[in-house]
Amino acid sequence: MSDLRSAETAADTLPAGAPRVSMPPSRARATRGRLPAWVEIRCPLCGADDFHVRLGDRLGSSDVDPQVHYTSTSSAFGEHGRIVQCNSCSIVYVNPRPHHQKVQDSYGDVEDTRYLEEEQGRIETFSASLDHVRRFCPTGRLLDVGCHVGTFLTLAEQAGFDVAGVEPSRWAAGVARGRIRGSVHNGAVEDAPLPEGGYDVVTLWDVIEHLPDPALDIRAIHAALRPGGIFAVSTMDVDSLFARVAGKRWPWYMHMHLVYFSRRTLCEMLRREGFEIADVSAHTRRVRLSYLASRVEPYAPPVARALVAGLERTGLAARTVGVNLGDIFTVVARKSVHD
């Protein structure tokens, strides 16, 4: 498996986290300022350098704002770099992609207060996800990577798990720390001081598509799990019927999404990194009706505003509904008992 960061040459690359530890802040900022905005990469699954363009660059020279392009509640649909598909293994990914340190810095700056306003839907969604995880591991030590404000961790802790989290956003990590008894590492999972074989469960909810090098992070997760441990991951399905029918208007084509998996390509990456596939299933999200209506805004602003206003007048804005268009799925994988 090739390391995507090998494309980021020694002259241009900072080891993740190193400036925070080994450089004064002023020098770290100056060094990061010299990093390239975009880097050419090989296929994140098979390492090939043979692809065709699936969607052209629609971001252009536009400024990237972490509060617009990197929040969980972002509605910057259709704003993305060049999206390609590997001619060898068919995985879909952004190439060139933003430099990994710039991605990490952008997430570090995110403050997504709207997430808190819409948290009821997340609680209901994560409650179902937790029930699904507990079919495979009813209790134990659990790590949530990309835990954001700790919604899932709070539910898991209430259910009896000993929890910990990893979160790149400084703001979100601070909120999460105030909610749970366990620790929350602010940064990337490959930089986190995780005990080898220390967890029974690791979860990665709607995060893997954001990672510059998902295979690298999966390796770190594999090392952190005990033999027989469970890894649960959810993401979008670029080969789903909805994605194919929607074409370039599929809402998940966004700047912050760097790798677009299908069920087949995600399972293949997990197998290559030492996991056994235990379950693959459709994923239903629950959202408030007002939030669902607001997601129409990038396509038809007047319609979105009218829908939201109508829901507020009728008292239905806060009601939650399940949404399953077949383009989100969950994989539960297991680390071999012999590892």
C-alpha cells in the first residue's frame, strides 16, 4: 500500500503534529505558509497512477473558508476540486488534493455551532448506530475517531462503555471534553497517543471520506484495537443508484470530501489493512424537518426559505424524520483474533 504523503516531498511536508511540538508558533506558521496548496497523489487504494477525470474542478481560485467548506453542517454542495477515478481499482478520489497539513489546520479552526442546534437528529442517528455496534461488542473500551462534540461518546458512555475520542477541531474537542469522563485528543488519529491493542471498539462515523490518507488512519486504528476488536465505519456510496442518477448534482461532491468509496472499495481497503468484514448495511440518518428543508438552499434558495418558514408556522420544524436514499452505508469489520 502506497503512502499518499510520499507525494508530498520532504522539502514541502511537515510530519503531522510536529510543528506543535518542535517549533515556536511563529516559525510553524511561516513553515506551513510555504506548503503547496495542492498535491498530486497516487490511488489511495491500489497505489496506481492511472486515472480518468470523473468531474472537473469546480472550486477554481475560490477561497476556502473552514467555516464554510469544512463544517459538518456545510451546504457548499458542488464546490470541489478535480475528482478522478482509478483505472485499476475504480476508487474515486480528489486529485490533486489539498496538502494534508492544510486539511488538518482547516479542521482545527472549525467552530460548527449549528451542529449543536441540530443535535437532536444526531442523537437519534447515533443511538441506532450504537445499538448496531453493540450487536458485535456490547461493552468495553471504545474510541470514536472524529468524535466532534462528543454526541456519540456521550451515548456510549451512558450505555456502559469506557470511552475516548479523537477530534481535529479545537472547539469541538473542547465541547466533547466537557461532556464525557474519558480523554479527547485534539488532532489526527495517527498522532494520538493510543495504547496498542487498547480498544475493543473503534468507530469512524462519516469521517473516512474526509481523510487525506484513509489507509494510514485505518492502520493506526488496526493497531489500537485488541485482537478480535470491532471497527465500525460509515460513509457515502458513490456507486449508489441515487449518486448515479444525481450525477454531478449529488450533494456529497464537496471540497472537504477527498475519497469517495463504494461498498466494494471500502471493504477492499479494510481487507488490505488486515480486517475481516462482519457486516455491511444501509445507514439511516435522522434530521429535523427544518434542517432537511434548509439543505435545498444551494439549489433553490427561495424554495428552501419558503419550506423552512412553513415548517416553523405549523410547528413541525423540530420534528425529526429518517432519511435513507441508499447512498450512505455502514461497514462493521473485525480485527483477526490471531493479530
